[in-house]
Amino acid sequence: MHPSIHSQTKPNHPAMILLPERRIVTYAELDQRSNQGAQLFRALGLVAGDTVALCLENCPEFFEVCYAAQRAGLYFVAVSTKLNGDEIRYILSDSRARLLIASASLTNLVPTATLEALGIIGYVVGGSVPGWRDFVAEREAQPAFRIADEEAGYEMLYSSGTTGRPKGIKPRAARGQPIDAPTSITMVSTKLYGVTGDSVFLNPAPLYHAAPLRFCMAMLQLGATVIILGKFDPEATLAAIQRYRVTIAQFVPTHFIRMLKLPDDVRASYDVSSLACVFHAAAPCPIPVKQAMMDWFGPIIHEYYSGSENNGGTFIGPQEWLTHKGSVGRPIMHQVHICDPEGNLLPPRREGLVYFSGGETFEYHNDPAKTAEAGHPQGKPWTTLGDIGWVDEEGYLYLTDRKSFMIISGGVNIYPQEIENILVTHPKVADVAVIGAPDEEMGEKVVAVIQPTDWNEADEALAAELIAFVRSQLSHVKAPRQIDFMQQLPRMDTGKLYKRLIRDQYWAKASG
């Protein structure tokens, strides 16, 4: 299925509703605007295999651009609105984007001089900005019929690497596929979550993240109505569920925690009985939090484990979870393998690196070494996201570690090395370890443990100075929320840092 099909069968059916503005885009409008967008891309000389980038706040234009690119055979790169200018510039350069379509409020992150240096045309949505062209105006000047050479385009997502540079995840999908070809996400949506053309789907998360982007597009493929929140607010989320009789919703554990912290009378004042299915991922959900959500919403909460690479995944339904608490489920369309560092298979209940087989193939753009690192050391066609876990005798997967101490805060992946590389350049820092410490609301918070060059300067003033130092070079979401001091960080004679010893102290204190 495809939005173009639904534009014929139910043209006036709402495809998207943006809140709180209540902007409605019908399937007929989505089809027309994506056709015009594809025509504009061709008029600008873009051909199948080229790349466009978008840095947009949550808005209907986000998917109008994505579907224009999807039916023109283009790769579309959704850039996080939380990145700083240098990070955005790197992604634009690395992806070889021909165009950047940005919200007016975000154009200050990319000076026109940067666009000129990279040979990129800048388009703005939602305002007028000197040096930027008006995307909606130029799109509306194009014909509304389909381009002659339609073929499926694909998302190209970026996630930070341990080296600190974002890594592009480029699917190795075959070129020339029809635009209505089924995807693994549409199959999951229908077979596991019961999505139909009558479904009403709520997305409270930023659309540039992999899961919101992919699942919203899957819902539009299937003819559902997608409710888009401009930003997450716990009470506004409950109000949207009640007002629009939402049937399916996607969350991360932080959303659960914030909704559960609402006063009991506020929670009870909203009717959430229309919900037939809720699913979550992005970060481990504490068992008590998930149980509380089950008690509130009912046994309708599903969970899955996967990554932006889309190389495999596991799924667990509510009844399964109640008898396998803490598990992220079993694979359905793929196979999971637990291996030791040499790649040998391990038996049940033995921890090892989690590999998948039978999933989609991918490559890290311009990084063959990282692509090879994700492969199996014995040459098997298996790939890993770098997570550690084990399976029980029934094949249920339990995760016990994540990507070399990657921090997941509020569903956002944060890599310590990137922050360490900046902090260690500060003249008052002799050594540094950045770890994820427990946080009731966000799941984890970024903590920087500093060995100062002068112990007498280990005070609140230095802590504030170091946080500001990081914020001047990275997006605020990556900056430490806490600075602690240690006279000597634990390092081996070889220079390797015993980061686990530091991290375990914080987690042991929390559990104790």
C-alpha cells in the first residue's frame, strides 16, 4: 500500500493531524504535495540515488518531503534538530546532500556560507529567511501529477559513532523497487499490532528519530491517521488520546515515567479506553514502570528491540512479558545468536554479543571499517549492534549491556567518547570518564567524572565551567548533567580505563 492509493479510495480522510495547532492534511493533499515535491526535485536535477536532507520540527511538511523523496528514488536524511551547526555540517557533507529543507527557526544553525561551500540549495519551511528559498511556494508551482520515473527511495539515518562522528546508516536496498513495495515495518504493524486503515496512531516523539519516522510512514502506507505532537507533554498526550480516540501509540520509557508522575486525579480524568495497542522501545524500561503502565492502560503494551540499522529485532507481547519480565522478546522474522568474542555460539543463559541473521543488509556510509566491525568474526552473514545479552531456553532475549557503555537518556543515544574527547582538552582536566548513571525520569543521565590537574580546584565553579565548555561545542542533550571529581581515575598500565569500575559504583549505589 501507499498514500497515493489511499488518496484515490478515501481522499478526504485525515492522513496527519498536528497538535496543538490541529493542522489537518488529508490523503489527497499528501498525495498532491508529494507529487509536486517529486516534480520539484526532478526540476532541480536530482535523480534516483541522490540525497536530500531535512532539519524540521514536527510538522506535516516533514512527511510531505519524505514521501516526495520516497517516490523520486532519493535517500532522505532526517537531521536531529538538537545538533549544533558543526554536527549538521558534517552530516550534510558526509551524506552529499543536494538540498537542505529546514524549519525557519533552525536556519541559524546552518549559515548560507556553509550551504554555498557545500554546494547545497537551502529551502525554508514556516517563514522567510534571507538566502533561503521558500520550499512550499516552489513546490506549489509544480504540476501535481506523478513523475514518469518513480521508484522507491529510502531513509538514510545518522547515529553517533564511538569516535564521536555521526555515522550514516545506508540500506542496501535494491534500486528500482516500486514505491508501494511492502516493508518490514508495515508487516510488523499489521501482523503484531493490528493496524488497519481505521487506526489512529499517536506519535509524541521527534520525527527525526528512526522509530517515529519509520512507524509514522508505515501508518501512512496503511491508510491510518497519524496524530503528531509538536512536542511531548504528558497531559497533552492523554488529552489527545481521549479527543481523537487513539487506538495505537508509540512511546519510550521516559514518556511512561512522566505520565505516571501526573497526579492521580489528573490521570483518572482522561479516558484512554480507546487504546488497543501501545508499543515501546529505544531504551530498557524498568520493570516497575512497565508494570504500572500495564495496570493503568491494561495488558496492551508491546515492546521490541532493534536499531537504526534495521538488521534484526525481537518482539514481546504483553502476556509474554508478564511471564518473562525483563525480556525484550524473541525474533519473528530473523534469528538471534549469542556469541563469544571469537564468534562461537554460546548456550542459553550465557552472556555474549547479540547477532542477528535474516534481516536487512546495511552499511555505514563512508566507513567500511565500522561496517566490517558489525559483521561476524568468522565470516557468517550475521551482524551485531554491539549489545550484550543472553537468551533463555525458550529463545527470549535479555539485554545486559549496551554498546560499550553507550548512554541512553530519554530514548536518545549518547556516546561518552565524544564528550570525553572535548573535556580532556580543557586545561584544568587531567583525565576524564563519562558514564551513564541511573536517572528516575530519563533512564540514564550523563555524568562526567573528572580528574583535575589541580585537586584544589575541584569545586562547583569548575563543574559549571566544564558543563558550559561542553555545551559550547556539542548539543545540550549530550552535555553532562552532573560533574564529579576523582583524584585518580583507574587506568591500567597500558592506559586502558577501567570505566566499568566507575560506572558500577553509581549503579550499585542506586540499587543499594
